[in-house]
Amino acid sequence: MISCPVCKQKLMLNFTMLVGSLVVCPKCGTDLRIVSRDPDRVEAVPEEETLNAEGKPESYA
Ligand SMILES: [Zn+2]
């Protein structure tokens, strides 16, 4: 069991989720990256990373 680093919402990670996977906090909507399993740890993804991924769809063309 982990807690969202932003809002402290308790989160359950699926066991198939690996380090580096992204999850979204269901409470505050923050993108979280799994940085460790056993013990489970997540960190908030910097906002500019999510903007790069979602806000510039042509950047990879
Ligand atoms: Zn949260």
C-alpha cells in the first residue's frame, strides 16, 4: 500500500505494474511514476513531462 505524495490518498498498485509504469491518482489526478516495488514507492511526474507527452503530438513526427 502506498500513498499519493500530493494528496495522501491511499493507492493500491496492481502487481503487474512495473517500475517505470505510470499511474494516475484517482483523487487528485496527478500522474505518478512507480520508482520502486517491494517496498512500493511512487513519485509525482513533473508537469512538463506530461505536457511534452500529451501537449505536443506532432513533436515525434
Ligand atoms: Zn493524489
